[in-house]
Amino acid sequence: MIDTFDIMEINKRGFLTEAFEEPVLYAPARTDLIAGQCTKLEIITAFTDCERISTHMIGLSEGMSNNRFVKPLSVEIILGMTKSSLSKKKHEDICRLVQQINENSMMPNLSCRYICSGREVHSKIYLWSRPDEHIDYVPSFAYCGSLNYTMNAFFKRRESVCVCDPANALFYYRELLKDTIDCLSPEVPNQLKNITNGMNEDIEGPDNSEQEYLKYDAMMPTDKLEVSLLKSDGSGTGYGSGVNWGIRPNGTARNLNQAYIPYNKLDKKEGFFPDRINPDDENCPMFRVITKDYGAFHMRMAQAGNKGLHSVESNAIIGEWIRKKIGVPSGGFVTKQMLEHYGKTYVTFRKYQDGVYILDF
């Protein structure tokens, strides 16, 4: 195991069987390494999951914000085993995540393409490139092996990757590219018939938020908390705050769905959500929430005094979810009366032993 990552050391050894995240997903973008400073990562993977994509994008985003990584960064994924192993629900979750990430200006630019013609692809390649003044990008570092772009592969299974020739990796990536379709294309259901009937699930591991919700819903939570969506005095939802955070009185241009869940003193329960270990830490630790009907995403306490609960991938996730549930158009102003008509002015968090939360509304 390499405690202090060095790209040249990896290239010398050429083979890894553990501690994949730093060398494969992050280090080539580091600003403090002469051999680093790559801005583009192209991934070929047989399988992926939204948790792997999401945590990786958040890690890159935080690295860009503190200048640990160069910016802007982009990540392009080719998903290879789509024709036989991609469910409708998983496709919807991937599309939603890609859109959420790309709506957040602080995140890397993200794309995901599916193999839709020719033979399925079981390869796993991670190719980092750096910008060049004469051509768009120069392939700089590449890794290949058994390592799928999934949480199971990175943290649970015995896998291996080795350094490979970046020029050859780029040639292979471009050869596959012509057989792909963008996950956001309206033609995906026509190109991948199995997506329309949800025939199969990804054999790499469960990544269906509905199934995951049902699994946790059947378990006994360690704790439970109701958090109001109203202002602390209960008089309304607020303007330019809470669920209407993106709707600014001064007309500031924002995504109108941007929102947070107010975490006022009357609702607070000490230790229910992860707080800063060090008071000087910029952010509270993230926690993962699963919804029954809007996928899974990450949240954290934020603002002075931890008085807001934010979604990490995009500040618009909470607002989009709430509006969809109560039948308000995207970007519409949410009132207390609308929430009362729906039947709830609060959300419920259920906390589980492994640190996962169910979020209900």
C-alpha cells in the first residue's frame, strides 16, 4: 500500500491490488505533482453505479475548490455492459445524476455513454490526459485491469490494475466511441430495448434506489427525526430561503429549484447528523440518503450553526424532489398552504447502523 501517492512510483511498480482511489481517480489531477495536472479522465467500464459516480464527482469538486486539483475537470464514461445488464430504473438514475452534476458549476463536467452497437464491452480502463497548446489533450496516464467503476470493485472485492500505454488506451477508447450513445439521448430506449422493459439488473451489485429503499425500509432504524420545511416560527416557507432558496427577491439569477431543508433549533437532535470533527473544517461530513421515488443522493449540514441541510451533488435536488411530490411546476414558489394541502410540512429522516438515511416526505 502506498501512503503518500507518487505517480512516478506507481509507474515504476506498474501494479496495484489495493488503495485504488487516489492513484486511479484523483492523483493525476493534483496541482502539486509535476507529473500530474491532468484535466480529463476517460473511463471504460463494464458496470457502474450512481454511488461511485457521485462520490467521485464530489471528491473532484472539493479538490478543485481548495486548489488541490487543477480545473476545470471533465470525466467521460463509456458503460460497456448495457445491452444485457441495464435496467430502466438504473438508466433513469444515471441520467438524473448526470443532469444534476452538470447543473452545478462547481462540479466537473460529466458525460456517460452506453455501448449500443457491436459486441458488449467488459474492459476497464482509466485514461488521464492533460491539455496541450497544439492539440486538445495529450494522453498521460492509463490504468487497466479488473477494476470496474463501482463501489464494490473499489472497496469490497479483490481487484487489480496495472499501468498501461496511454496512447493505446486512447486509441481503444476512440474505437469504442463510435459504438456508443449518450445516456441523455431520447433514442436510448430504441437503441437498448432491454431498458424499456427492465429485464436485467447489473450483476456487479445492486444499484436500484427503489430496491435499496425497500431493503432499508424493512430494517429497524437506530434513530428517527422529523424536520420542518417551514421557517422557525412556522409562519411560512420563506422567500430566498429553505425550499425557495433559489427564488431570490433581488432577482439574482439562480436555478429556481435550489433549496435546502431548514434545520432550526426546535428540530435539532445532537449527533443525529455527522458534524465536523475539527471545528476548523470547512464542511461537515456527507451522509447518504435514499428516497422511495427520487433516487439516492448525498447531504450534509451547512451554513453558520449548521442551520441548513443541503444536497451535495446539486443544490437543486431537494427543491426538484419537493416540487415533484406536491405537484408544483419546476421552479415554482412553494407556500405553506401547498405543503398543508399535500398533507405534510416536514420531512422524516430515518438513520441506520451503517450511516445511511432514508428520507421521506
